[in-house]
Amino acid sequence: MRAEHLGADAWEQPGAAAPEVRLDAMLAGSPYQDYAYGYPHKTAYRPLVPPRPLAEVWSGADSGAPALYLHLPFCEMRCGFCNLFTAADPHRELVAPYIAALRRQAEAVAGALGKVGLGKGGLGPMRFARLAIGGGTPTFLSADELEDLFDIVTQVLGAAPHGIPVSVEASPMTATPDRLAVLASRGVDRLSIGVQSFDDAELKAYGRTREAAVTERALENIRAVGFATLNIDLIYGGEFQTAECWMRSVRRALAWEPEEIFLYPLYIRPLTGLAGRAGTGNGLACYRDARDALLAAGYDQLSMRMFRRRGAPSRSTQSEDGGEQGTIGLGCGARSYAPSLHYSTEYAVGRSGVLAILQDFIGRPHEAFAAADYGIAVEGREQQRRFMLLSLMQCAGLDRAAYARRFGGDAVDDFPELAALARRNLATLGASTIALTPSGLERSDVIGPWLYSVAMRQRMDGYAWR
């Protein structure tokens, strides 16, 4: 399966004005149409027949250090807005066999990557640029289980967490002192906590059973441990949310002086607990109020969603793909980004679909983890589009020289879409950088999906939710 088979770009097809007409129509609608955090989207993945051996998949990769991501698909509950790959309130008996399967996968992946020398420092152990552990909720694991997880990272993969940026996600219910102590001792320097709101009524509307007081205790625990970076996630735009209540949560978050804050608009996805409800009606006003408050409080904006306190420890701000070196994803639900193939396990939201995929993962023998059997080829034009799109979603913008070095051309020549954005004052075409304007940045969730290729949109539209 080659990316060239997916079809031509919209700008290369008859009637090249059509994309601009589509852009204007999209801009006239909601500012929140799709979260373009990666490209291609996971709903574009399909079974790979035959499966691709990992040694072959990574054979063309640079020998530099990729990113490493581990996925823990367990949560104490599923929030009403959540469409992540996770099993809510699973049987505890699933955790030990899952960690055992994760170890088998790590062994198979290490063997495959060792054949091509990826991430090797001479003849030494694997090198990774950074490590992230997400889910689900990694802190659903007990302190002892977290120790087992990090043993896989260090003993099987030979990674050195104390020498690289390491980020772990937590929930207020599971950010307990014993778990946090393990994370700190194993080199974690960034703890991200899904607060979403400090208002009890809002939390209930989101389908969360905890109270804001639980969040406050969790934040006390996190600050007591002393992680270099605390990130707080907040959500805005629910039909039940007022501007005043939203800003109270923003101010409560700022009182903890977190090094980072992420502001997420509320998306309501198929098969989630809030399906059928309305969202993001007042989202743009909430975004602007919070953005202005954060900038005034000494935070720099890195993307539509991400803000970092000025003077906070500098960490990698690359997109989730790991940059040119790619990402090695381990665990059920994790995605890997090789030079010309993105792959993962299958994806589901509904409980029965998630558990079926999870049970398949747990039952896989060692050799089954040495090949990719679900994903999408990303080659040629789609690689260029990916680089352009993900760079543009960051405040720093698209470095024209970096694009030229990698692809041998100019981004504006390759993508007329960029000039169309500039004509609408949504982007600036500088001599060295192409960046979204403030008006463009706040419409990232319109511009991102508009930039998807026609072929990729068709694949996403053909995805069957389960």
C-alpha cells in the first residue's frame, strides 16, 4: 500500500478554486471542527495485508534517537467526553497480563530495531529523545505495577529515563503519594493532570464522579514531590458552562503556578457519554478570555492549546510524531511513526470493542509483535503535507528553510493553500517562517482539517466507529 495510491491533492484536481470555497464555508461554521493533533488521523488506518516486519518498516530510518511512547489503556472511569482507547473500571486481573504482553512487545521491538541499528549509540543500548506514558490513565497502575512498567523501559529497551524528558499523565483520583514517589524516583520530570474543571457541577456534567476538593489534594501531592513541570488540562465550551465559571477554573489553575496549561475545547464524539449533547457554543469567547488571562499572567502561547510559564524548564515542543526520528509506540492503543508507515493496534471507543482489542493484545505471542498489521503508508506528497500541517499548528510556524532541506522545494509553491490562508489574514508568509496569525491560531481546528488531503478525508469518512 503506497501513499501515492491514495489520490491527488485537491489543488491538483480540476476546479482548483474548490478548496477555497470549502475553506470559506468551513470558516462560516463552528471554530471547532476537528482536533488536528496528528496527521494522518487514526481513523485513516486500515489492516495491513500482509503484515509488515518491523525491521523492514524501520530500515530506512535515521540512526538517531526516536521518541518512546507507552500506552496504558486503563482508567478508573470514562469521562463523558473521552474517546481515547481505554477500558474504564476494568478487572484488576487484566493489569498483570497486560504488563506481561507489554514486556513481550518491548522484547520483540528491541530485537527488530537492533537489526537496523535504530537509536543505537555505537554498540551501546537504545537511545530515545524523550519518553511519554499516557492512556488511559497510567497512574491507574499501583506503585508496584509502575515499577514493573519502568523496568521494561530500562531493562528491556535499555533506555535511561533520568537523562531525557519524561512525561506521565495522571488523574486526580490516582495521583497518590506512593505512585508519585515511584514516578519521581524513576526520572519523571513532567506530570500532566487532567483537571478539566474546578467546579463540582461542571465535573458532574462531564460525567466525572469526583469533587474539586479531590483535585486540590492531588495538586498538593504533586507539588510536594517537586516535579520540574506540572501541566494542568482544562476543558471549555460545554452547554452547561458559563464564562464566569470557566474563568474561575482558569484562576484556580493559575493559583498553582503550573509550568504548563493546556486549554481544550469540548468535543463530543460518537459512542462517548456526552454523545447527543451540545458543545463549544461559547467556546471562542472562553478561549479568548483564558488566552488573554494566561498571557497577562506571564505565559507564552505555543499553540492554540498549549501555554508555558515564562522561565519554566525548557522541554521539547515537537509535535506528537517525534519529529524526523519518529516515535516507537508500545502498548495496546499506542501509535508508532516510522519514516513511511504509521501503525498501531486497532482503535475503538465502545467498551466491547476496546475489550476485544485489549484481549487480543494480551494473548499475542512474542513473534506477533515483530510486525505491523494495522496502519497507513505515509509517503511522498503526504509526508510533505504532514510536515507542513503539523508545523503550522504551532505558534513558531513552518520553517521554510527546514522544509526546503527536507523536501527540496518551497512550501508555498508546493501548497497553494498557504497563500489562500494569507489572503484571509489567517497566516503570514514571511521570508523565513510561515505562521498563523492570532485569528488563524484560534481557528486551528478549522484550518487543520481543511488542510487534510482529499484522499485522507475520504479514508477518515469511511471509518466504521466501534
